[in-house]
Amino acid sequence: MSKHPRCELISWAKVHRLCRKLAENIRNSGFAPDLIVAIGRGGYVPARVLADLLGLMDLVSIRVEHYLGARKGDRARIRQPLNVEVSDRRILLLDDISDTGDTFDAALAHIAAQGKPAQLHTAVIHHKIMSRVEPDYYAHRIVLWRWIIYPWAVTEDLCAFTRELDPIPGSREELGRRLEREWGIRVGPHTLDDVMVLLQPPK
């Protein structure tokens, strides 16, 4: 049995389907945000898609750092603060996933320190029930914990996984076999090539 965590690769097509569901949930609730705040880096892409689906032009970001690849840091920290006025705004705070709740705690405290929004709601694509924070909106609920690999972070995550292997695979084919055996994920050849390039030592 593999000692590595269970993983799930998410396709671009599935991301869009989940974002459409999330937008529908928000509209059906009656909440009409006038500002989306994306939590970076994971929330950048879904926030842009959601802004498009909701017809919103005001999209800003806040960077909260917690994970480096698939490795968790000691606590969530604000790395890039908000640079817009939040008072009296109807804000949707968006991330890709709620895992522990630490990222939302840090982001919500930061927004509260900037002003008093008229409304402030949280949203994610995936909500893990293990999280201390349950977002106001989510597209999919995860009951059995697994590591979610999004298409905008697949190379970063797979590089982190590969660096845990000893020895590190020397070919694309070997890397593909090891990822499938150790993590149960099948990866296309182009993605494997991207990982192999980033694993090369700097010249």
C-alpha cells in the first residue's frame, strides 16, 4: 500500500463545470457581490472565471501563503495585502479549496482590519468537511480527504511529489510509472515533460 496521500487530478473542463455550479449557487442565494477578492494563488483562476459568469468587473486579490507545493507551512500569512477600499462593499472572498480553514481565517481578519464591508461571503470550488471554516458557498463537498491537484498547479504539485522519490526518476516514462504507483495518478506525456524540465539542476 502506498504511503502517499490519495490524490485527484482535476481537469480544466471540470473546473469550469464546478465554477458554473458555484455561480448558480450564489445567484440562487440572492447575494449579489460587487467585488470579488481572490485568495492567491489558488483562487486566481477560479475568481476570474466566476467574475465572468457573474458579470463582474471588480476583481482584486490578496495573497495568503500556507502551502508551498503540497507541503504545508506552520501558519497562514498575508504576503500581499488588499489595495482597495472594502467599506460598504458586497464582497465575495474566493479560494479554490477549504482545507484546514487557516487561509480563510487569515484573509477574513485582514479584510476586517481594512474596513467594514456591507456584506462579506466566502466561496470555494471544493470544501473539505475537515476544514474548521465552512464557506458560505461551494460547488463540491469532499467527505473523504484527498489532495486535490488543480490544472493551474499540476506541475508544481508533481514536482513536489517527485522530489520525495529516491532516487528521482531519470526519464519521463519512469516518472509516469512512479506517480501512478505511488500516488495513483495518471499524467499525460506533456505534463511529465514539464515536470522533468523543472527538475533539472540550474545551469
